[in-house]
Amino acid sequence: MTIPLTGSNTTTILDLKAHLHKVFSIKNLGQLHFFLCIEVCYINQGIVLSQRKFTKELLQDCNLDLSKQAKTPLPPNFKLFTNVGDFYLDPLFYRCLVGKLNFLTNTRSNLSFAVQTLSQFLQQPRVPHFQALHHVLRYVAGTIGQGILLYATDQLTLQGYSDSDWASCPNSRRSVTGYVMLLGNSPISWKSKKQGTVSKSSSEAEYRAMAAASSEITWLVRLLQELGVLNLKLVKLNCDDQVAIHIGKNPVFHERTKHIELGCHFTRDKVLEGLIQLSFVPSTNQLDDIFTKSLCSPQHFDLCSKLGLIDTQSSSSLRGGIGDCPASSSAFSTTQQNSQQLTA
């Protein structure tokens, strides 16, 4: 069993290691490099988390022709239908690959929308669904070393972005919710999910997305407070729909929004509590588009860069972790002191 230890006090970490060694006779593996199939790389800007080794094994096991690499996970404005095409003959293989891609979204937020789209057809996948899966794998093959950069900063402010794509599902006309949470400039939580009910307007869909993001903010604030990160209020929640923002801020709109479930008014309650501050962001600055729709390659690359997705361009070491990163050969000093890995 491998146990990573982290903290801001080196003395406390050393005391805990000594206690664990006295009780369990553990082995100190030094600085954290590999844990739960996630590889850790240290650069001047911070820490890069990637799944290069897992990605290589995924591509080798699929036994598909991936020589022609794709520029985006799915083609722009791509749609999949429930009843179009012949049934795929090996649904278990389809489910296995989608499940592995779902695990890959732990460090690859840019795959979230494609994976949630493919996951809708796990029960009875058809040939077009598998062709879309093949397209995603061809994109992954060209970005094997891609990972998420957690910036080294002492400015720990929490903010979120929420968005929706109204009635985008061609089968049910339900909307897609997307949100991402940033601690400083580092994304720490994200989601792409089809909404549970049909929204009658784009503003209603945006409001439902804001409600999902508000719930995530509430949970993150409590979690971070338990970890010693305080003074996170007010958390700015950015949205590109003015009507949804007004509904969330102004109780007078209640008579006009009775058709929206009470759960969606969770956002308004958190605004009144002083936890969340709703803020308008132009659509050109909206980071959530990558979680709600398939994009053209320039926009996809731009959003990947803003979300801190970089390519480590490194090979896995014999320990299973990352060797050297091209950005810097030296590790981030504070992280070196705070991250330790033990084996019991």
C-alpha cells in the first residue's frame, strides 16, 4: 500500500513518517512521482499531473489503427443519434474503452465532453458511436503526454465558470451542463453532463448549470476549509447569460421562474448567504465551451491552454513516474519540501 503525505510543515511530516515507521516499518520512497496511475512532474511553474503511462497502455490494448491523428476529440458541431446505424458487434469492448477514457479525464479535462457523449450509448452502441470513439482515440494518440498544470502560487482564490448548450442533444433535446472551478489559476474540478430535464429556454438551461456549479462550490469551500485554506468567500461564479444572472440575484423574478425546480434556486440562496458572487463574462472569455460542445481546432487549442493543459513530452521512468520535463530540469522547491511518498 502506497500512502502520499503532503503538508506545509516539514517537521510535522518527518514526525509522522517516524511514527508510521515505528508502528508499521514503512519504506520511504522519497518525492512523489507516481500514484494511482497519475504521474507527477515538477517544473518551475508548479506541478504537472498526467497519465502518460496509462494512456500508452490504453492505446496499445485497443488494437486500432491510430496512425491518422485527430486535432480535436470530436469534429465541430458533431452529433450522435440513438437509432442511426447498425449495432456494434462488441458492446463490451466499447464500454471498456469508454470507461478507460473516463478515468483519463482525471487529468484531461478537454476529454470530458467527448466522454460524456459516448457514455450515453453504453447500453446499445452502434457503428457510428464506435467511429466517434475511434476519433477520440486518434486525438489521444497525438496528445499522449498531455497533463494538467497546477500553478505554484500563494494567491489561493476560488472562482468558477458555468455554461450550458441549450437543447443540444438531438435525441432528447436536453441541454448540456459544463463547469470548471479554478483555485488560483489551476483547475481543480470540472464536469460535463447532460441535464436531467428539458429546459424551455436557454436562460433556464444556464440557470440549471449555475445551480450545479453552486453545489460544487459549496462542497469545495467546505473541503478546502478542512484542509486549512480559509477566507475563500466571495467565490466568483462567471456566466455568459445576463438573464440567468438576474434570476440568481433578484428575488422579484420568483413569479416568473415557478416552472424551474426548487433545487435550481439553490444558487440564489448561496448568493444571499454571501458565499457566491455572480459575474457576467463575455462568451469570448468563457472557459466552459470545451465542456458543452465540440469545437474547431483553434478554439479547442486556445481553451486547452487557458485551462493549463500542457504536454510533458517525457518518458515514464522505471518507477512508473515521469522523468524530466522540458519546461525545466529543476523542481519547484516548495513542492519538493511538501510532497513525500511512503510505502507501508
